Amino acid sequence: LHEIATLLNAELSGNPDVSITGVQDFEHAGPSDITFWARTTPAKTPSRAGAVIVKRGAPALFAQQLAVEVPHLAFARCLELFHPHRPHWCGISPQAWIDPTAHLEEGVRVGPFATIGPDCHIGAGSEIHAGVHIYRNTHIGTHCLIYSGAVIREDSRIGNHVIIHCGAVIGADGFGYVRLPQQLPHKIPQVGYVAIGDHCEIGANTCIDRSTVGVTLLEAGVKLDNQVQIGHNVKIGPGTSLSAQCGISGSTTIGADVIMGGQVGVADHISVGDRVMAAGQTGITGSVEAGKTISGTPHQSILEWRRNMVALRHLDDLVGRVKALEAALATHQANESEKTSV
Amino acid sequence: LHEIATLLNAELSGNPDVSITGVQDFEHAGPSDITFWARTTPAKTPSRAGAVIVKRGAPALFAQQLAVEVPHLAFARCLELFHPHRPHWCGISPQAWIDPTAHLEEGVRVGPFATIGPDCHIGAGSEIHAGVHIYRNTHIGTHCLIYSGAVIREDSRIGNHVIIHCGAVIGADGFGYVRLPQQLPHKIPQVGYVAIGDHCEIGANTCIDRSTVGVTLLEAGVKLDNQVQIGHNVKIGPGTSLSAQCGISGSTTIGADVIMGGQVGVADHISVGDRVMAAGQTGITGSVEAGKTISGTPHQSILEWRRNMVALRHLDDLVGRVKALEAALATHQANESEKTSV
Amino acid sequence: LHEIATLLNAELSGNPDVSITGVQDFEHAGPSDITFWARTTPAKTPSRAGAVIVKRGAPALFAQQLAVEVPHLAFARCLELFHPHRPHWCGISPQAWIDPTAHLEEGVRVGPFATIGPDCHIGAGSEIHAGVHIYRNTHIGTHCLIYSGAVIREDSRIGNHVIIHCGAVIGADGFGYVRLPQQLPHKIPQVGYVAIGDHCEIGANTCIDRSTVGVTLLEAGVKLDNQVQIGHNVKIGPGTSLSAQCGISGSTTIGADVIMGGQVGVADHISVGDRVMAAGQTGITGSVEAGKTISGTPHQSILEWRRNMVALRHLDDLVGRVKALEAALATHQANESEKTSV
């Protein structure tokens, strides 16, 4: 425990010689586990955990306590410590198909039944798992992790330390047609490409379409959850994270450090500013200024939306109240005219 | 027909010697087909069907009629009878990649270009189709059916009689990051696993994320449609079914026998009780008591929601009515003050 | 440029001898590029482009201008001219698995690790990329393009000139169960098939379920974006296009030339008429007449919806106004009764 405390730069209280062999959540942690506690953790104290990470300044609640600035980060570090990445494949499988013009740097691992097309370049230390397909002229940086079933279409540019999860599709054709009367839609060739910056993570079964011409761009540190759809010619700024099942329509620009909940839809050809936060299922129908927190379809500021939603829940009552007012007024006017006629 | 009637424990009226060779829907059934009729079937009688399954107590409408308690179940049984499962692969393909430490029980079938990692265990009679990828230390029960393109990540636990459709991804990393000011998001390692109970069915391109620590759990008989997203640390009770494109956020608990329509979104860290029913596109933003039927975003009871939606459709009229009231009141007050001044 | 003008049947103004070697968007086009300009293009004139496609009758804005009836179509033609399709695989890979009973016509290309099941038929000139899986008794027409990771289940019927993108799943089981009290859901076998007409395009990770019995049908020229879900027994008319993440529930019929934005949900067993247009995130809860433009959940005509949404944004204010009216009326009535009592 003492070693862990040093590593985390944590203030340790309790017995420094407790032996820690694993990481668990607060509820299930046992005497040889480390876990973390926050004010929002359901209070099932006392925990049986061998040690508990808390925020600096938290009360003394546990036998062994590690006080740190950012408990979540310390917890992540413990997970990294006890669960270092174990590569899934050794070397280059003889059952992979690799075009002779492809260049693989040192330490690249390729699983069986993967294919790597002509003129591809794979950076040092990257893992290409079984059944990954990489089309021609794609460049992948160093220390990337491409999981089984992912497909990367031709001409893609992937940075360093990128993780692409199972079944993700990078660089499929954008959705563009010319519609003429009395004819079936006419496909517009999609001849651009996708570029993904360093430290991005692309969720399982997520799709990022290639641009019509030019580039569909994810800057460094963009995090996409599963089943996200990124249309052609979209640009996304650094550090932005989009939760599962979000869809960004073509040619839209998303700023830096944007956070979206699940199932958010964003219209085409608009701009969403830096640090915008959108609640789940928001429908963003027009451009949004930097720093706004929004919700609803069409989107509103979350404060307006909350007030309006409270009102919406009682809309039927409101109709009743208006009806009552109308009746009262009618009665009143009838009385008045009676008086007048009197 | 007589044999079928016996098998279905049905009350047969009409000619028991009619020869039945297939199953069809009501509209397309011919003289050698069996089909079923319900009160909701568009009434295009007389049907040309050789035999019609009806609910016990239904009127005599067809030449050959089989009266049963649950016509849908009898129809399913007929489909099973006339379309028994035909395995897609014989034995273990020499073109599959199977780690020597993997254990395959008797009668397992594996298609070409499938991979089965170290320490995996596949139960008797399970079919692993072409191009399925199973990562290390995954246990799969007996009589499972894993379709092409599905990927199962390391340490997963899959029960017996489970069906996993094409492109489904079991055990991809949950979506968890620590966000610090002025830095790119820092990934929290996802070191837990996914457990799936007996008789579950997982739709095409559906994703079930592994937990951060601990387990993401589907109990027995959970049915997920296509493109469903299950976040990390979610628990789902037995018999629950979620329609296509539903998304369940992390650490949420869904009860037993819950039914959700398509595109429902569920917030994180909440609890949805047993037998809850949610209409399509519902946004479940907080915990829901057992037995409720809900709709809307944020969710409401379906009765409230229907009343409010009727009102919403005439909201613009309501604004007009309030405006009229305000005008009437203003006029009235003006008159009053005139009178007073007189 | 002169040659291009002839090919596009365009009216050329400026120097016909300019050499054009590429196609670019308006912003990035250089002196040897052709691009197009529309009244909606953000006006960053003068463009450095070598030539600009404009609509016939547009003002003379650029050195070299090609005036045509439909600029988008002319632009698509230029992309086709400068970026002709380059096949990804030569001949039939010895590393593909092809059942001896499958029939491949002339000029079919098959990548490594693809599988083609018994009794399949692949038409002349079709490309089956690496890692595509085609189950038994599937017929694919001529000049189709099936990208890596796509899976086509047994008995499918695919027309000519069809494009199926990476990870798409054609013919997975429909989502159908019988629910009985106190029991897990009982699966209804899905024994029908999927038929896809000529010139259809199926997006990445899109799913089209096979029918229970009979057919799930896409007529000619249907265009599906990524991550679309088509339920069992759905029928879609010619020329219809559905944007990303739309979901069509079972047994619904969609007409011809329908256009849906992203994330639209459509209920089961309903009918959506020809030429209906639905805005993103619309929830179509009942049948829609031909030619309507709709939005909202539940759907309304777009005009009604817009009026109601404007009202909804000020709903909280409206509640305040009703409250004020109630107060005014109460005061008034109090005064009146005072007068009366006087």
C-alpha cells in the first residue's frame, strides 16, 4: 500500500504495510483490494476494502485511506497498475494477408485473417487483431490498438495511440445523392478520406464516413462511444466526447471539449461551439454558441428546457385552466350585458 | 394435418387428412399451407390456406381449423416443425484458428476464418460461424449459435442456448474517462467482463460493454434486438426484451420482463422496475417503479403523456386563446376604469 | 476543360484550354481543379479554382465557368471522371472459402477470408471483399460491391449494381417472440428472406432483418445510410432514402421517393405514403398520407410542429400568463362581490 501511495502521490493514513492485490468497486472490495469513495457513493460503510481512495480533505472513514486531489484519476492509475495491457497476438500471423507493398514498423502485431492492403503503413508497436481489414494506402501511427472486426477504408490517416474497437467502420462512403424528378437517386462519388488524431478512441460499431472531397477530421483526444455516426466532411475538435448512438450529419463542425449524452442528433452544415454540453436525445437543429448547456428537440438552453418540461408535464391541466378562464369571462360578460340591458 | 393437431394439442375441425407441407402468412397461404388467424388479421377471408390456427372459441371461419389456447405459440411450433435448424458448418474447419489451450466440447462446429483464443471453453453442440472472433478466456455454454462477424472479447461468460447475431460485439471497453482541465480525457481501464444468461438472444450489431470492474449482466432469457447499446456495469433482469436501437447508459439496472420499443434511451445510474413498458423513443431520465407504462422525453406515465401530447398538438391554439383572454380582460378593465372615472 | 464541358453538355465561358486534373470543394480548389458554386455556397470569391460549375443563368463570377442545368449532377460526373472505381481485389483469392456448389459468373472478384456458402450465385463483375460472409443459397446480381465485414444470411436475393457497405447485416432473424405468463419469451423462427432491388445502397453497419415468413423487400434504388435498422416484413418503395440511425419497425410499408432525416423511428404495421419527408428524430406513430412533410414525436405536419415548437419554447411564460389572468379575474370577482355586498 505504501508503494501505491507513493505512486499516486497520496496522503496515506492507516497501516502502510497492508498488501493490496486488486482493484474493485466500493461495494465488492475485499481486504486485499483498493477502491475509491466519493460523497456520491451509496454509503454502505464500513467497507471491507483494504484501502480506500478519497478526495483530499475528506473525513477519516476507513482504516486505510489514500487522500488525493482527483480520486477518479488515482483509481484509473490503480487499474493501469494492476491490469496492464496484455497484447492479444504475438508477431505477425502467417495466416494474415499483407500486401507486399505495405510497410509494417518494428513490433507490429497482426492476428490471423487480418488483411492489410497495398501502400499501407503501420507504426511501431501497433496491434492489428484477427479479422481486421485495412484497405490500400491507409497510414496508422504507433501504439494503436485495432480490435477484431474493425474495417478501415482506403486513404485513411490514423494518428498514434488510437484505439479502434470491434466492428467500427472508418471511411465508408458518405451519404450523398443527386435527386432528379422521375429518376432513382444518382450517387455522388465520395473520394475524400478520414483523418483521426492522436489518442482518439472509436467505439464498437461506430462509423466515420469519408468526405465527398477533402477530409472528415477528428482532432486529438476525441472519444466516440459505440454506434456513433459521423457524417462526411464533419470536423470535431480536440477532447470532445460523444456518447453512444449520437449522430452528426454531414459538413457539421463540432468544437473542442464538447460533451454529448447518448442518442443526440446534430443537423448538417451547422457549428457547435467549444465546451457545449448536450443532454441525451437532444436534437441540435442549428448552430450553438460555445459554452452552452442544452437539451430538447429542437434544442434549448437546459434551464429553459427544464422550465418548459415542467410546464409540459402539466399542459393538459393548463388547457383546463384556460377553459375555466374562458368560461368565467363568458359568464361575467353575460352578467355585464344583463346589467347594461337592465 | 391430424398429426399437427395432435402435436399442437389443438381441437381440429374439418378434414384431418389434408396434407400440409408449409407455413405461410394469412395472405399468402395456399392449399397445402398452415397459417394463423387473429381478430386483428385484416379480414381477407376466405383464405386459400389448407388449415388455419385460431384461438379456442373463435367462430368457424375456415374449412380446416385448429383451435388452440395461444395461436402465436402454435404458429411458432409449426415453423419449428417445418423449418428445423440446419447447422451451417460441419465439424471444425481446418481454416479456423484455434489456440491449443482452448477446449471445445463434443459436437462443436467452427467455420473457416473464425478465431478462438487461449483458455476458451466452448460447450457441446455450439456453432461458431465463419469469421467469428472469440478472445481469450471466454466461456460459451452448450447449443449456442454465434453468427458470422460477431466478436466476443476476453473473459466473457455466455450461458447455454444463447444466440448471438452477426456483427454483435460482446465485451468492448465501457466508455469511461477522467476529465481534467486543459488536458485530453484520460481513459479509465475497463477490466471487468460481460455475463449473459441461458436462452438470451443478442441482435445484429448490438454492443454490450464490459464493466469497469465487476460484471455487466444479462440474466436468462433477455432478448435484445439489433443495434442495441448496453453500457458498462448495466444489469438486466430475466425475460426483458429491448427493441432495436435502444441505449442503456452505464450502471443502470433494468428489471425482469421489461419491454421497450425502439430507440428508447435510458440514463445512467438509475433503476427501471420489473414489467415496465416503454414506448418507442422514450427518454428515461430517472428511476421508474415496477409495472409502469411510460412514454415521452422526459418519461411520463403513458396516460399523462397522451393527454399532454393532445394538448401539445394544439399548443399554438392555446397561445391564441390566452392572448384573446388577455385582450378581453384588458378591454374590460379599461371599461371599468372609464366607468369609475365617470 | 473543353473536353469536360462537352461531356457535361455545359455552356463554357472563359479559356477552354485550361488543364483540369482534379475535383475539389469550393474552398480548397486550386488552379487545376474544377469545383462547383451554388447560391448557398459561403461567398469566399474569388475562388482560385481553374473552373467552376454553376447553374445555367448564374451571373458571370469566375474566370472559367461551366453553366449546366443541375450543378450537383455535373459535379458528380466530374468525380466519376477523375475518380473511376478501382477494384480492390484481382480475381478470386486462393484464401477465400467458396463452397463447390456456389456459382460465380465471369469477372467476379473475391478477397481473402471471404466465405461463399452452398448454392450461392454471384453475378458477373461483382466484387466480394475480404472477410465478407455469404450464407447458403444467396443470389447476388451483376456489378455489386460488397465491402469487408458485411454479412449476408441464407436465401437472400440481391439485385444488380447493389453496394453493401462494411459491417452491414442482411437477413438476420427478425425480432419476434411469444410471451406467456411466468415464462421466458419463446422465439418465433424467422424463416423468410430479404430481397433487395437493383441500384440499392446499404450503409455501413445497417441491418435488414429477414421476414418471419415471406419477404422483407427493398425495391430498386433504395438508399440506406449507416446504422439503419429495417425490421422483418418491411417493404420499401423505389428511390426512398433513409438517413443514418433510422429504425423501421416490423411489417411497416414505406412508399416510393420517401426521404427521412437521421434517427427517425417508425412504428410497426403502419404505412408511410410516397414522397413523405420526415425531419430528423421524427417519431412516426401512425400511417402518413403521401406527400406530407412531417416532424416531431408523435409526428405532425411540419407547419403545425413549427408553430407548436415556437409555443413550446415559451410554454413556461404561457403558464405565467395564465396565472396572471387567474389572479386578475380573482381580484376582479372579489371587487365585484364587494360592490354587490355594498
